[in-house]
Amino acid sequence: MSAGEREPVGVVGVGWVGLVTAACFASQGHEVWAMDVNAARIESLRGGELPFHEPGLGELIAEHAERLSFTTSMEELLAGSRLLFCCVDTPPTYSGDADLSRVRSVVDQLGGDSDHALVMKSTVPSGTGQSIRRNLPDLSYVSCPEFLKEGSAVDDFLHPDRVVIGADAGDEWAADAVACLYEPLGGELVRTDVASAEMIKLASNAFLATKISFINEIANVCEEVGADVTEVSRGMGLDERIGNKFLEAGIGYGGSCFPKDVSALKQLAGNSGYHFQLLNSVIEVNELQKRRVIGKLTKHLGPLVGKRIALLGLSFKANTDDMREASSLVLSARLQGEGAAVAAYDPVASTGAAGMLPSVELATSAEEALAGADAAILVTEWPEFAELDWKALATTMKRPVLVDGRNFLDPAQMRAAGYTYEGIGRGVPAGG
Ligand code: UGA
């Protein structure tokens, strides 16, 4: 590729990572071919319809539509581009290992082609790249893990902290071509070998999950000793060695990545003969954290049989309609198991949630969910929940008990508005 010339890009899989990758490269002036085996999804993308909610993505696709081609044909993809970004999902199997069947199917379709490079963005265990390279020695292979977050994916892609590019001997041309694509975005380019690049991804997600489980345990201790975890994390986060990100206590992490990647790393270590003890605790703390909310409710309501509990928010975090591993799924099941009736409202996830929560009453507004409720749990930190007229809403509830699972609202204001307010890790100091 000569200076100024733009490399056409191929993307396999138009899920979150694939579609964001395709749209963002198109926005940088590249021709992009995006391929998926799901014909219905490709058809609706051609018609400008997005398969999920992601801020800014629809606009970006519409703006750069002339450079974006959607196809179900691998031949078309191969003819259009040398660099094929593999963005298929790698969900967990029953054992917690990553399921690589979709990755394998992509590799099988590529064969041992020496004109193309497979650029792996899907999260795969360390060793995957080397094994693909062993089986198909002519195919060039680059590991380029994705670090974008749902809800801010476009911005994360266009303004990366770092871009990790792993390649082994013989594949330098492909690594250089990938580096050319990312250079204009800024962010440090980390050039390394394939196995280390794969490990950077898993270790980063596992470390962030560990940070969350750590602060959640600190929150639980804060409740015992009358400290406020939001003050504690503010004080801790100012230490540059610790940093203030991912130190927000809550009802546990969810989503399609942290739960999957923590268990994938644990399994990867186990399969290679190392018992990764710390990760067992990270997982266990996260599971228990979701369930602690039930104790907070029974403290105020007694047994939950026959009580109506309102869930505010269903998605695993704000700005996404993704319900995968969302705390709301565990919570609603536990509440119903205790005999409570559950009503829920989410600004964007309700439609998709209907099939997953058949026995939950899905309200069309927060007001509707809260009316007549014995208690409410704020599950997702949607900005619109800060704007509610909480004082007026307290009078519509049977009992104004609120468990703020994200420490999103101001405890003093909520108490002044008439609520029995419980946050996470916000112990009341002695005499307070
Ligand atoms: C995560 C990583 O942050 C991305 O860097 C990575 O690319 C992505 O996984 C992936 O592997 O694809 P994501 O799952 O979209 O991104 O969401 P996060 O914003 O990281 O949040 C994960 C969970 O942690 C959410 O349930 C969130 O509510 C929770 N969380 C986050 C906390 O409980 N406390 C915090 O301080 C931060």
C-alpha cells in the first residue's frame, strides 16, 4: 500500500465489535466489506436498520454508507479485501472455556490463502492464533484484540488508549498493514507476539473484573463499619497507581465480556495446569453481590411473599439494550423465587427483555413500574432515572423503599424525599 492509499477492510461478523469496526473504518475513508452468515441481519443492515442499540453507530453507518458493503458471501469479502477482521462471538461453553466454533468456521472458509491475513478481534484463549497458524501455514495471522465498551463503543474505537497488534515471524506485512489502519486514531501501538496479544486482552478484562469485585467487597465491609464506599473509592482512586476507573461498587458486573472472559482465563490457566485461585473469588464475589440486594429488601419488608418489587433498568449497564449476564436476570428470578411479583422498566431494553423475562410485568414508564410497589431496586444507571420526580413518586408506592444498586442517586436527597434508602456500601457513620 503506498502512502495516502487506503487499505480496503473486510469484517467477518456484524455483532457489536464487527459493526462498530466496520462503521469506524468506513468513517476513516476505507472501503469496508462486512460479512455475516445471518442473512436476515445483513438484509436489515442494507435497509439501514441496526440490530442493537449503540449510541452514534446508526448515524455513523448512515453517514458513510457509500463505503460500507454488507454481504453474506465469503467470496465477495475475499475479493474485496486482504485484511479480514474476525469479529465473531466466542461465548462460554458449559465448562467456562471459550466456544471457538464460529472462529473455526471462519478459518475453514478461508483455507490456506497466502493473499489474505486473518486479523483476530474476537476474544480467544492464548494459543488460538498459534494453532490456526500451524494448521494453515500460508495464512497470515494478526491478533488485534478489541477493548471497546458497549454504550461508548464508537468513541472507544475512534479514540483508543492503546492498540495491541500481535504477529509472529513471517506476518510482519499484515501487522504493518493493521498498524497503518490504526495509526491515524492515535493511542499507543503495542507491537508484540500473538500469544502475548491474546493474553493482554484476557488479563485486562480479568483485572477490571477483579477491581470491581474488590471494591464490592470493600463496600460490604463499609456497611459493617459505617463507612461510605463512594468516599473510599474517591480517596483510593486519586492514587495514580490505583486510578479512579472501575472502582464503583454496585450489584456486580455483567455483560457479554467480563463474566465470559474471567471464566475463560480461569479455564485456560486450569487447562495448562495452573490453578488461578484469585479468579475463583472474583467470580464468587460477583455472584453473591447480586444476591445481597434481597437481604436489603427483607430487612425492611420482611418476607417477600406477595410483595410487589419494581426494577428500574434491566440492561447490564446504561446506554445499551444488552441483557446478557445482566444482574436484573438473577434478581428477578430470586425475587420471584421468594414469592414476590416483579414489575420492571427499562428505557431501551424492555422490548428485547420480554422473551427473557416472561413472568415479569414490563412497564412502559418508571412511574408505571413504581405505582403500588412495596420497594424498588435501581438496577441500571440510566440518566433519566436521575430526572424522575422522586418526591411525587414516593406517594404512589405502597412503601417508599429504594435499594440503589448503582449508588446513582443522592442518599440525603432521597431520604428527604421520603424514601427508606439503601445504597451499596453506604454505611451510616456512628452518630450519623
Ligand atoms: C468490557 C471492557 O470494559 C472493554 O474494554 C472490553 O472491550 C469489553 O468488555 C469486551 O471484552 O468486549 P463492556 O462489557 O461493554 O466492556 O462493559 P463495561 O463498561 O466494562 O462494564 C462491565 C460491567 O461492569 C457492567 O455490568 C458495569 O455495570 C460493571 N461495572 C463497571 C461496575 O460494576 N463498576 C465499575 O466501576 C465499572
